[in-house]
Amino acid sequence: MMAARETLSQGLDTLMVLDGSGASPWVHGFNHPVRPGDSAEVFLEDTLRSGQGLSDPRLARALCENSGVIFDELRRLGLSFNMTDAGEYQAIRPLGASYPRVISIGNETGVAVLEKLRALTAGKLRQLPHARAVRLLRQDGRVCGALVFDQRKKAWTPIFARAVVLCSGGFCGIFPITTNKRDSGGDGCAMAYEAGAELCDMEFIQFEPSASVWPPALNGTSMITTLFFEGAVLRNKEGERFMLRYGPEAERVGKDILARRIAAEIASGKGTEHGGVYMDITGVDPDRLDRDYPMYVKRYMDVGIDIKRQMIELAPAPHTSLGGVRIDEHGRTTLDGLFACGEVTGGIHGANRIGGSAGLETLVFGRLAGKAAADYASRQREASETAVDLPAGDGAPAADALAEARSRMQRTLWESAHVIRTEEGLTEGIGTLQPLLSEAEATRGSGAEEGFLAMRLRNDLTTALMVLLAARERRETVGCHVRGDHPERERNEYRVVIRKDASGHMAAERAELEA
């Protein structure tokens, strides 16, 4: 929506293809320095430190310096941020931050911003709902559109454009258990790769350390980790506050460290009945919970659990994909005509992300990518509508085979690319996914819908394979990438880039870090 607002402001005909709402409605707030002593520079220092030196400094600086631009712009649009009784902006301190910095609009910042943007673009932005892009189209060396499947009409539609902005969200939906909604997947990364774009940092997946494992109705739903600064603690099945074993900072560490220590506690046999650890929120001021965290109180109360009095069971689950399409500080990819923003991109956060920066990333880079795409499109001729090979869907029925292949992919990811990875596990996983991808590429399916499901599986398998290849190439432990067989960090620093090699095969290569 931020990108579309920019292209519309330049008078460009803009079409949004959408299938679901991604994570945007669940954005609690976003980072912006509002406390005395805090600043864009301090925010940048926190971001680079959290990223373990692997953030692209150009992207990190763009993120932090533009938080003020976004803050001022949202206020000009009439949105009001939460204030304290003393007249200060309410701010929550995320893990990895030097100051309280996550500001919010009501209790659902994402919903408020989306509603405002929808109102501003109403009557101008053309939308194709219930549709999903699965392949990018190229013409004369540039991206000129996308192949889209309309799920209501069960029909393929090629769409031609002077510029394409990928804002398809993260890929954690390819895992069997995730905090993401099920409309997330590997399409964005796979489409960019197949078109010839470079991707980076695919090995870095931030596991939310506090994803619900009980009750079943809340499986994968995350509990906000800022509560550890409010008095919440973690306990194993014996009631021990095990994080104190690692130092006085206890639970107040980065999400990457928290996830691996929780995973280790569960693996040691001290996990709870349902395979997690306890999060004890009973020490948090109940009034504070009602005022600043009512969404979480209600979520558990709706399933009969009062978090003010009862502990909840949590475990690490894939939450944010930090890798994706390689971009510059304007959202330009390595392909002409293709721009990207949000969680489908890589390089901003490096090896770990500070809480509150995911929501900010969508706003900042949505705006930047929209501006760059508008500038590019205004200088291009209309793409000529040429013939496009559509998935035939004239093969044998394949629904059961596709479902089984997806299940194998998910099991492989869970076993090979969970919190702690090894060379043996990653190599075995690659050996499983490569033939699955070959089978998916050969599957035609019976009818348009099965053809679409085969394309979806192919995209998810392509992205899953990129994750495993990148994770195997990085033979060290850094940030949220943990190698059980390489527990130390290497001295030399590099970025793992995924691209097609000269023979058209997927290759994971080490590249120098950006200056």
C-alpha cells in the first residue's frame, strides 16, 4: 500500500494483486526514537550490532533515518500515537534496543495504517483480489509483468507493466509450524530467482522464541517478547528460571540467543508437557497488561487461560525471514524493472532483527520502492503484450501427490533447518528437496487449479532449497543461524548470495560485504 501510494501520486496506473493480508494487520508498532538520548544514530548502532555486522549498512541507515519521515507522515495523515498521562509517547523496549522505541497507534498499528492507506487510495488503486502471482514475465532484458492465477475464476492471467514491485512478505509459511499466516510462502523469492535476480541471507530465519505450543487453537501464535522488560520470565518444567544460568541479563537478550537456549532446554529433557517451556507473565503489573497488551490478554482469555494468573507454554517457531531478494537503498533489485520491499527482501537486518523493525521496514521500503518504481516506470514504454506459455493443466490428477510432496518438504525443513543445523542434516535435506523440485517441475496436474498448486509447490520448494544451500554454505554460528557442528563464528565476514550459475543451476556463493 505504501508503494502504491507513491506510484499513484505520480499519476501512474497501478494494479495490486493480492491474496490475503500477510502479517501487516498484526503489526503491533514500529521503531522510532522518541526518548531523550535516543536518536537515528543510536537506532542504527543497535541495528548494526543486532545484525552482527552483517547488515548492509546502506539499507540499515535507510531504515533508521527514515523512521522519522514515516512518523511525521503518519501524523500528517491524521493518525495519533499512544501517549502517556505525562504527555510523552508511549514506547516499548524491544530486545536488542538501547531505549524503549516501539511506538503504537492504539493496539493495532498495522490495521490503523492500512485503513488510512486504503481510504487514501480508494477509487484510484485497481485491485485484483483472490489472485496470486507465481511467475515474473521478462521482455528485452527487463521484468515486464507477472503471471497471475485468479483463484475465484480458476483462470490464468498474464499482466504486463512498466515496473513490478514485489511486496509478497516472508517465506516462513513453507515450514509446518510458523507464527506466519498461511498466505505467506516462497513465491516472491522463487519468482525473483527464476527471473534471474540475486538473493541473499536466506540462511537467516528469525525463530520467534515465544510461539505458543498449547492449546492447539493458538499453535504458532507468538507472545510479544517486550514483556521480558516488564517482568515476565521463562521457566522449565521444574519451575526453574533457567535463563539465569547464562548470566544476569537472563531473558533480556536477542531473540536469536533466546531461541537457541530455549531449544537447548527442550532438547535436554526439561521441556513442558507439550514440547515447550513456560512463560510466566504473572509478575507483570496487571494494569500494564490491560493498558499496553490487551490483544494478548484477550487472545488467551478466549481459550480459557488468564495470563495474569497462569503460565503459558511456548517454543521457538519460524517467525521472520531475514533473507530474500537483494536490493539497494531505494528498493531496486539486480533486475531492470523489478523492485522489492518488506520481508521478501534481504540484507537489512543481517544475522538478527530487532523487534519493531519489521513493521518499520514495510513502511520505509514500501515508500522508497514505490518512489523508485514510479521514476523507472515514467521513463519506460508500455510493455507489449506478447504470448505467454500458460500452465497447461492437461496431465493426470495430482492433488494427492502434491499434498504428499508438500508434507515431505515441510518435514525436511523442520528436521534440517530448525533452530540448530548441521552439515549432515542440511546435505540430507538438499538431497530430499532436489528430486522433489524436479518432480514438481514435471507435474502438469489435471485442470487449471492443480496446475496452480503445482506452481505454488515448485516456488516453495525453490525457496526451501535456497534456505538449505545458504545454511550449508555458512559454516559458522552467527545470529539466528546456528550450526551445531560449527558453534564458533568465522573470522572472515561475507554474505551468502544465491544466483543461477552459468549452466542455469542454483548456486550459493560467498560475496564481499557492502561498504
